[in-house]
Amino acid sequence: MRSFTQQLLNGIFIGSIYALFALGYTLVFGVLDVLNLAHSAVFMIGAVVAYSLVALHGWSFWVAAPAAIAVAGALGLVIEYVALRPLRRRNAPPLAAMITTIALALILVALVEQAKPGGALAWLWRDGANSVKFPPHTVPNDTFHVGGVTLTASKLAILVISVILMAALGYLVRRTSAGRSLRAVAENARAARLLGVNVNRVITRTLVASSALAGLAGILFGVALSDISPYIGRDQVELRGLAVIVLGGMGSVTGTIVGGYVLGIVEVMALLAFGTNVRAGVAFLALFLMLVLRPQGLLGGAAVERV
């Protein structure tokens, strides 16, 4: 029973990261009907920059983390101005935008992967394809034992930060003028433009916000799982993020949050029941079953509620 409770808590912690990461997918898809597949590379960059500032340059984690989130947010500007806006001007189909973001993701991963000591990017990364972790005691990580269950300060902090940010995002989308503009663009960009909404500004802000969320999720992932490499976005969260938004309902903020926790809990329960080899297949299975049995997602109706 204690093992089950421990694994359930682990599922909630990892589900928080999945949900936070997938919210960036949801925001962009809700506004542009485009899956931004550079999102996983931004997730990786957030973790890599935070690690590099701490381990290679001696920064405090509490300064390095906001700086890494700012870098991730700035990559949102790159995605918008380099990969997406030129295609919108030419009325290119969403598939073209998706392929462009894949190419950008591959470029970012390759840049980090090829960084070596003495190279041009040595200030950012010196470990090539290797996996590293934050130096010991980068963040306080006291351990608590409650009723036979072990809790660590870092995982509790991740849960609290994720819940606060997801609640704040939900409030922003539903209760503020910026959120109303975002929902207007998501519903009908042309009509929103006729009503005086600066559509390009809304899209730019959305990409910056979604990329900042990805960077934060990457940092939390690196702290919680002690695994930072050029491939953590591609191998660890990209497919899971897609599974989350399908589970919850494409374009639904609430559904994405629910889907993140569902996937996290199902993964650790599968790990407990069948061992480590099955975990990687859980996201594939969740995608397959949801697309076959309920393609609108857990919280979707005939049409999914958009952002």
C-alpha cells in the first residue's frame, strides 16, 4: 500500500511537468491551429541554459532559472519571426508551419549536441550528447517521511509552482482583456482583426508565453529527475506532451491540465505493475486508445472548447 501511495505521488509530480509542458502546445494550437514541434527543443534549452549558468559559470540557481526562462521566452520570438510569421504572410497551410518548427527543433538540438570544450558554444554546453545533472546542493532538497511515504522538497516545490502557474494561466485566459483577445483570435483571426485586435501581437505574446512555460518545465524536469541532455525534449516529453493534449482535448487548457496528471499517474502505475520496459509505451497506447475511442478527448464534446 505504501508503495502504491508513493508511486501515485510520483505520478502527480511528473504529471505536473507534463501538464506545464503541454500547455505550451495547447496555447499555440488554440490560436494558430499549428503544432509547434520546436516546443520540445525549447524545453531542452531551458534546462541546458540553467545547468550551464549554474555548473559552468557559478551562478546561483535562483538567478540562473529566471535567466533560462527568459532565454526560452526569447526563442518564442525566433519561432514566430523565423518559422511562423513568414508562412502566415504567404497563407501557407498549417502543415508547412509544423514542418518548419520540426526543422528548427532539429537545428537547436544539433547545436547543443555538437557543443564541445573549446568550441564556439562552450560557454553554453560542453558535454556533447552526454547526460548531466545539476551540481549537488544546487537547490535545497530536504526529505520528509509522512506515514511511510517519502517526500522531497524539490518535488513538492514543483507541484506547488505548477499548480499556481496553471491556475494563473487559466485566470489570464478567461478573465483578462489579454485573454479575451487571445480567445477572439483563436475563434476567428479575421473577425478579431476587424474588431481592432492586433493579431500579430497576440500570436507573438502567445509564443513567448508558451516558450517560457516550456523552459520552466525543462528546468523543473532537470531538478526533479537529474537528467539534462540535448535529447530530453525529444525523448522524454515530446510524445508525452502530444499524448496529453489529445487526452485532454485539442485546444482545451483545462483538458491539458487533466490530461497531464492522468498520463503521469497512468505511467507510474504501469511502471509499478509491469516494470520499467512498459513505461515508454504508455503514451503511445494512450494516444491510440483516445484517438480510436474518443478523439475529442476526455473533456471534449462535439467540439473541443478552445483557449
